[in-house]
Amino acid sequence: MDTVQRVLQEVVTSSQPAEYAGKDSFFGGKPPLSETVGYVVVLGFGAAFSIFTTLLVYLEKKFAGGESMSSEKFNTAGRTVKTGLTASVIVSQWTWAATLLQSSNVAWQYGVSGPFWYASGATIQVLLFGVLAISLKKIAPSAHTMCEIVNARWGRTAHKTFLIFAFMANIIVTSMLLLGGAATVEALTGMNRKLASFLIPWGVILYTAAGGLKATFIASYLHTAIIFAVLITMITMVYIKKYSSDEIYDFLDATVSHTEQECQIIYSTDGSVESTFYDDTKYACGPVPNNNSGSYLTMLSADGLMFGIINIVGNFGTVFVDQSYWQSAIAAKPTSASRGYLLGGLCWFAIPFSLATSLGLASTALMLPITSSEAGAGLVPPAVATHLLGEAGSALILTMLFMAIVSTGSAESIAVSSLVAYDIYREYINPDATGEQILKVSRYVIVIFGLVMGGLAIILDWMELSLGWVYLFMGIMIGSAVIPLWNMMTWKKASGTGAVISAWSGLVLAIATWLIACSIQSGSITIDNLGKNEPMLAGNLVAILSSGLIHFAYSMVFPQNFDFETLDSNIKLVEDDTSGLSAEDKDPKMLAEAYRWITTRGWILTIVLVVIWPLLSIPAGKFTRDYFAFWVLIAIAWGFGAAIIITFLPILESSEELGEVINGMLGRGGDKGEDDQYVEKAADDDDKFPEA
């Protein structure tokens, strides 16, 4: 050993805790929790939530005047859901396994820009979908699915096309949900991930099949409250109890200051260069490529920005093409639809932003021996939580993850069941289907889809596709359906034939661009090369932009000139259930005010989140200590504020109904019976919108 190396060994210090010296990976194949804990969470939690949610639906029906279950109520929740619950459901549906896991992965890769671009790049879609939610209430209030609207306006050819894209969205989201979730369950408990993939959905099946959309919404609220409870626990541990923003700042600075030789010594079996297992593509040590000053503490990150663009484009597909978001809009009261999506989007922002700004940045600040493959599999949050809290941290992340999986899984299940029941069974098999038959088909599909969910994740695992890979890829497959669906709801000239051509052309062009870009960049087409940012970015952009241009051009040459006033008459209810469809709910003046309210605020917040905020951070370059402290303060405040709103607003809004249930259980209220009409009373100002 030469003198320089010996001196280096003696002076190299790092923020890596001593217990990780010589470890070449964080988990190393040894889970922090027992396999029994895995089964308790996957099966026990699933059964407990199913029983509890089903019981709540029963109590609401018995003591608060809830109606007997009909196909309309099963699939639309009576179209009377209020703002707080709508927001909570949006947060729950949009909190995937990827939200909790992938957001910290991009923090591990790119620093502060990763959590920001993950959060902002996936919030604006929810804000803008609020515009479509009100458009739906204006022009198609009787709809059950987005594909029903497609059929009512553009006919069966377009209907079949967008039904395929809708199913692709559901399949990709569900597969990715279980892929990341099962990998984390295996890492934390040792439970076989293939078995976990099959067992996790079972807990969803019972309450979704029994209570329909209303049960899904109640469960979603409970899941969201638990997710936020764990979120604020993790923020508190990183920035208040264990460390401070100044300490994390210094640690992040130290991580990127190490030379390659120093990194080799830190990541070695005995503290020497000769025994190193360091690989600059595998561990977070040394300057960050393509970041200003090589620092994690900057928004000037080329790769971070590239991820942000992919994130924005890809997530338009998974909101606008996913039936579960349309279903939430259908279920909400007209006033709640606009406010719920706006509030839900802003509260959801806190989950990836605050969680990854704490756990994601702590992973690189502390130089935990997390490998790139572990990070890609979504194991950054469980690694940091395990370091901070031991087995309790592992259990909290596992619980949080399970809540995200089952809440989104139940929403996807009810979405698929609605598409099959209304858009396949009633449209092509039994046009005269009764409500009872629709209800039966819906429940059958929920059970079947729940049982095959695991197989979808196993296919991705067999193909050796990581959570991060699938997350970047989804926009290529479904992005081309986004702009035609937006045009369908907002532009009278939008052509049905043009929509079909643009959707399929956009998909073909996106896949071709993706493959060509990969070949040009890397010289060969492999799974790893296809997963790089540049080919993914090219494919995602071509998917959404090419289809938009094609649809616009075709519709200008061959316009439909559709009369939106006639749209709802082409959609028929299965049963004579007009809840949420009263004259008051269809009041043109109220809907016009709601449309103006959400349009103005939706676009302003979108511009703030993806343009103004990033531009304002550019002059900072590499963050100073005070600037980073302010950044962390925003993350903490946003996290706590969102947790308070999303936990207590639904309870306050439903206090009357909850009181009736409690009084009924205590024998102080009469049993209203199944035949009494249940009408939710909103506050007097619920239907009033301030001028935009």
C-alpha cells in the first residue's frame, strides 16, 4: 500500500453510521421483520379492514337512512359524496406504492429536485382533472364510466378503442402497485414476493364486493389517515427529533465532497482501497452527475428535470385514462367535484414531497449502503425508517405501504368492474340488463380481478422490470389517449374518427420513437437501455403530443360540431335512481360558476407548481444552509397541514350522519329503515363559489 492510500485510510471520515461499515447492501437478504409479521399485515390487516369497512356501510344503511344496495348506488355511491371525502379518496387513489417508494428513489438519485418534480409533476393532473369533473356534471351527469361518454358521443368504434386504453391503464397501475408492494414486503419480512402479490388483493375483495364504491370511499379515508400519520412521524424523526435541517445539509455536502478513492475506502470490507466493493453506479457517494456543483442541494439538475417531464407526461395518462378518477367525479356532488379535486391534489402533493424530502435525502446524507438496485426496487424509505426506528420503522413503512396498495387496489377493482358491467356486459352482451344483473356482474368481476391481480405483478417480475422502469414506461402505453379524452369533454369539433386514429397512431409512434432513441443512444435494445431517461422521455413526449396534433388536425378538417346538450340523453340509467341528479344538482348557473372556479384555480396552480416555483429556485443555484432550511420548513408545514385537513374535514362534513349512526347504536334514534330516502345536506355555502 503506498503512502497516499495509507494517509487516506487514516483521515477519511463520512456520515455513514459505524454499524454499516463493510456492508455492501442495506438489507443484504436479511429482513428486519419476521415472516410472521408479513402474513399478519397482508392477511390480518386486510381482513380487519374488510370487516370494519363492511360494518360501517351496514351501520350507515341501518341507522342513517341509507338505501338498499342497487347497481347505481354500488357503482356511483349515490352521486352525493362531499368535498372532504372526495379529496380524501383522490389522495388515496393517487397514493400508489410508487408514490411512497419511487419518490424517495429519485431523491436518492437527484437530490432535492427529485421529490419536487415527483410531487408537482403528478399533482397538476389531479388539479386539471377537476375541470373534466365539472364538465362531466354539466354534459353527462348520468354517466357511470368514461367509456359510456365516449360511446354516447363518438359511437362503438371509439368506444372499443378507449375501452382498451382504459383497461391498459388499470392493468399497468395494478401491476405496478403490487410489484413495488410485494418487493418491499419481501425485503422487510422475507415473505415470498410472488405469494405476497397474490395475497395482498384478498383483503380488498370482501369490502369492495360487499359495499361497492361507498365502501371503497370509507376504506380510502381510513387508509389516507393512517398514511398521513406515518408521514408526519417520519418527518418528525428526520428533521426534529434525530437531526436538523442544518445537519442534513452538512451531511449532504459531505457526501458529494468525497473523491473516488475516499468512496472506495468507505465502501470496503476493511477500510482499504484493495478490499473495496464501490461502484459509482451502485452507491450514492461523490458528486452527482449533471447537477449544479455536483450537489444534491440544487434544483439545477438535468436528470431531475428530465424525470420531471417524463413524470408530467406519464401521469396525465394514469389520471385521465383511469376509470377510477372518472368514477370519483361521478360519485361527487357537483360542488364537491371541483373543490374535492383541487383540495385532494394539494394535499397529495405533501406525500411524495414531504416524505422524500425527509427519508429520501436522509438516505444519501447518512450514506446508508443502499444499492441502486435496492433503490430502484423502492427500498429507500424502509431502509431509512429501519435505521431511524429499528423494527418499529420497518413496521410503520410496511403498514403505510399496505394502506396505499389496498386503497388504490380497491379503486382499480371497482373501476374495472364498472367498465365490464356497463361497457361490455350491458353494451355488447345484454342491453336490457337489470340492476340486479349489473350488480351481480360487478361483484363477480371484483372477485375475479382481485384474484388475478397478483399474476399481473408476477409477469412484470418475471420480465425483470423494476418499479422505476414501469413507472417511466406507463406514459408511452396510455399517453396517446389523454388529449382525445380532454377534447371529447370540452371541444364540440372533436372528431370520433380522429380520436381513434390519433390514439392508435400516437401509441405506435411512441413505441417506435422509444425503441429508435434507445438504439441510437446505447447501440443495442435491452431492458436496461430502454429504461434510461432519454428514450423514456422521447417516447412519453411523442405519445401525448403526436396524438394531440393528429386529433386537432383531423377535427379541424372533419369537425363533428357536436351539441353537448344531447349527450346525457344518450346515456341511460339502469334503475330509476336519480340521487345526485336533481334539478338543483343540474343547475346551469351553479355548474357554470363551479367550472369557472376550478378552471381558473386549476390552471393558476399548475403554472405555479411546474413553472414559477422551479424558476424561482434557479437563482439559488446550490442551496445555502438557510435556503435549504426554508425548503424543509415548507415540506414540514405542507405535510402537517395536509394531514390535518384530510383527516378532520371528512369527519366534520359527515358529523350529522355519524351522529345518527351513534345515536342509533345507543338506542337514542329510530331505525330509519331501508326504504327511507337518504339525503345528504351540505352547508349553506357549499353551492356558492367566490368569483374567479
